[in-house]
Amino acid sequence: MIAKSSGTMNVKSMTAQWFAPTRIQATAVRIATLLLIVYAAVCVQGFASLQNLSSIIFTTASVGIAACGLALVTISGNLFMLSIGATTSVATIVFVSLLSFGIFPAVLMTLALGVVLGLVQGGAIGRFKTNPIITSIAASSVITGLGSWFSGGRTLTSDVTVHWLGVGYLAPGIPNQIIILAVMLVATEFFLSRMRLGREIQLLGTNENTAALSGLRVNRAVMAAYIFASVAAVISGILIASQASQGNLSLGSGLDFSAIAAVLVGGIAINGGQGRIYDAAIGAFFLSIISNILLLRGYSLDIQLMVKGAVVLFSVLLGALMTRKYRK
């Protein structure tokens, strides 16, 4: 009898957490994702095929990885990093140009580029208190310019083929990209929820002034968030370059909006302090399913963009309403 009562209380507690004002959007997206999958599997021809499901996974992976990093920036209270697309594009160029040294040196040096770019932006925002939006826009321009200068405005290719990294499978039905997304998701969530610096990022997003007065390492927390975001964008760039077998400034363009959309739709509070990393990954998966259904239904790219924009707008409005209710 006591065990049954305890089980009932646990269920009620979990339900209360799922539908709390700060979590209801994230819960709604999970429910909507399940309903969409059931609907598409039954009503949309070709959706449940292995080839199409793999396509959804590939679409989710690069956006989801970038969104995992961006989520830390948003949770820290610094809105978004608008240099994600530029960082990803330049990463494709740098990675391809370094493949002649071998895949592992190319990966390590490209990741080092991500650390440097994140450190510069995070340092400017955390230490010198520059506006995060203006700073990341300016950084995007500089990064794009450097990429154009380095590549000469050309598409770069390499004699070394790493196609397996971008489109290969660890096992039937399990693409390499989804494994990399899972590792990124687990590592970033562990950092946010289990490590001191990650918890400081959350507290910083809740109230920066209180965090500073409490002796938290505000500057270091901001820099860590931007380094994670930049490295995540670089990883997406490596996967995209591996998939396309080339690097240029057009690859990765548009990733800014896709990652931001995943973060907001997933239920991470735009004002910071609330949300989990897996919310962003689920947001990316949800948007990939919507785009895939529209594509299979024969709708044009224009319609897909309008629907995605409408979903993001609805998510922002819902998040604002839930925040207002929570504060009351």
C-alpha cells in the first residue's frame, strides 16, 4: 500500500514538472513530435521508409549539433550567437584544406579554430560587456571575410576522401552523424547540469547582477558558453564538408536561423536561465520532421520556410506567455 502510494506520488510529481509553466512548451513539443510521427507514418507516403528516416536523421544532426552549442549561449542570457553560419562555412574550408595532413590533424586543427573564435567573442562579451548580438554579427563578417581571403572565394576540394564520416553508417540504420550528435548532446548536457561552470551559466542567465554579486565566475561562464557554441558550429562544418566532399562559404549558410529555431521551438527561454540541452535537439528533430512532411507532400521551399517561421513565431509567443504566467 505504501509502495503504491509512493508510486502515485512520483507520477504526480513528474507530471507536475512536465507541465510546469517553465517546462510546458518543451513538453508540448515532445507530444507534438510523437503525434507528427504517428500521423506521417500512417498518412504520408514514403515517410516510414528507411531511406527517408535516414534523411531526417542527417538533416537533424548538423542543426542539432549547432543548436546544442547555441543553447548554452541562450541559457546564459546572451540571446544568440549569429556567427554560427559563418563559423560553419569557414570550418568546411579549413577542414578540407587540412585533410592532406590526415583526418585527425585536420579535425583537431579545425576544432582549435572553433575554440579561438568562441574565445574571442566570449571574451569581448563577458569581459568587455559588448552587446552579444552586435558582437556576433561583427564576428560573422570578419570570419566570412577571412574565409573568402583564405579560399580565394573558390570551392576547395581534397584528394583525401572522408565521405564515410558524413554519410557513413556505424551499423544499418545508424548513421555516424547521429552518433556524433548523441555524444555532443550528452557531453553538453553533462557540462550544463553536472559541472560547476555549467551551473554558473544557468545562474548567470537567471540574473546576471545577482550572479556577479554572489561571486560567480561570470566572465569565464560566458566564454565557456561561446566556446561550446563555436566548437559545435565547427563540428557541424566538419560533417557538412565530409558529406559534400568540399568546402566553401555557401555550405552552412542558413544554419544560424535553423539552430535558433531549434533552440526556441525546443522550449529554451529566450531570456536565459531556463531549459535543457536536449530541448534544443528535440526542437531540431521536430523541425526536420515538419520540413520532411512538407517536402513529401510536394510543397515548395518557400512554403517550408513560411511554415518554419510560423512555428518559431508561435514558440516565441508561447514562451513569452508562459514566462509572464510564471512571474505572476
